[in-house]
Amino acid sequence: MSRAEGWASRVLLVGGVFGIALMGVGVLVGLPGIARLGIVALCLTPCAAVVAAGIAFSVDGDRRFTMVSAIVVTLLLLSFWLGGAS
């Protein structure tokens, strides 16, 4: 497994567990704001994973995949913004 794959998989695991935990706590305690925060965390987790992979590609000196990661992050953030997610 490459460094980028390792970093991205760790971010996805932690972000997924964190988002699901927030949603569970929000539902069990009856605080919809906490549950919404969990949904936002789950939505932002893939973007954070791409950022982590881009950083790993940069550390490895792979300019091509660093640029691809930057483009993907830009498109993800643009789609969130244009789609009304905030």
C-alpha cells in the first residue's frame, strides 16, 4: 500500500466513525444539531481524504497526482458550494 492510500484510508476510517458517532449521539440524546453535524462530517470526509492523499503525493514528489488531487478537491468544494451544501 502506498503512502497516499494509507493516509486516505485512515482519514476515511476516522471521519466515518466520527460522523456516525455524532449522528448516533444526536439521535439518542435528542439533539438534531449534533446529528446534522455528523452528516456534515460524513459529507466532508471524502474531501479530507483527497486532501490527505494530495499531501502524501506531494511528500513523495509526485507532481502529477498532487495536481490531480488539487483539481478533485476543487471540484468537490465547488460542487458543495453550487449544490447549496453549507
